[in-house]
Amino acid sequence: DPNRLPELARALENLGTYLAVAKQHDEALATAKRAVELRRRLAAIDPQAFTGELAGSLSNLSKPYDATGDAPAALETSREAVACYRRAVRLEENRWEAELATALHNLTADLMINAPKDAETATAEAISIRRRLAAAEPSRYAADLGGSLWYSAILQMLAGEPETAIKTLRDAIRWTEPLGRAVPGSEPARWLATMEEALAEWTAAGA
């Protein structure tokens, strides 16, 4: 029954997540590839319904590529995920903006060392989207904005702009702090600890 294909794709993605947690990375990669294959078929039939889900599958696929050491494939898949989310945003009137920002954030991480200029472009767009989202729903998106600002600060430091980097990092901490303090042990709490440690190091180095 082809009407069951979306359910199969979701089940494969769930399985891939569990395989990755179990560190069965080759199996996770094969499962993620199969999910992408199914979502490509679905998106070709009904782009409006499935383009965003295809983008999500591509984002998921980049992770097992990274885990198996295939950095070029991870980067290519991250780029395709961003492009796919752009199409989804156009098709569904900005429904997928938050996911596009996350895909840009992930792409920044892939580009940061070998293509810092491209990383700067990606993170600037992520920041722009996340500022709008955080202004509308700070409790939901403020920490995400903080994460993108953190990446921007790292890129500024790598570019030899310590004063600008410290200013950006302070802004990142300001956005991350409410959720990071409210939920100890959460991802924003871990980001906040890393940011505060970096701020101490960077300001000490400039003293």
C-alpha cells in the first residue's frame, strides 16, 4: 500500500536515531539513506506535503555521514538540506523557517574550519531568521539564537576580530542565559557553560 510510505519513512528515521545512539553507525547510515530515498519519492509526487520532510531526512542523513568519517558527504547533504528547506519555506508560507535556521546552523558547523567565509554567510542568515523568531517567541527560540551568535563569535575570533567576537559572545550569553539557567543539564545549559568559559578566556587574553 503506497499510502503507508510516509509511515515507513518515519519509522526508518526513528530506527536510525536509535542505531546512532547505540553507536551502530554503518547501520544508522544505511537506514537514513533509505528514509531519504522514500522521502524523495514522496516529495516528487506531492512537493507541498513532503518537501519539508525530505529536508528533515537530509539533515538526519548528514549526522551518520559525519559519524562514519565521510565529511564531504556530510557537507554535501547539509547543503542539500538547506536548499530543500528553502523550497519548503516558499511552498508552505514560512512554516519551515525554524528548521531552515537549524539547517543553516548545522551547515555553519560543517563549514567553519575549511570554508569560514561560507560559514559566516550561513550563520548570518540563521541569526537573521532566529532574531525574528525569538522576538515573537523568546521562550521557544532565544536559546537557538544564542547558539547561532556563539558560532558567529567563534568565526569572528578566527578572523582576528577579538573585540567584535567578545561583544557577539556577550549577546549570545544574554539570549541563552534564561533557558540555560532555568533548565540545568539541558543543551542550552551546556552551551551557556561553554560560552561563559570562552568569555573568561577571551577577555583574559585581551587584558
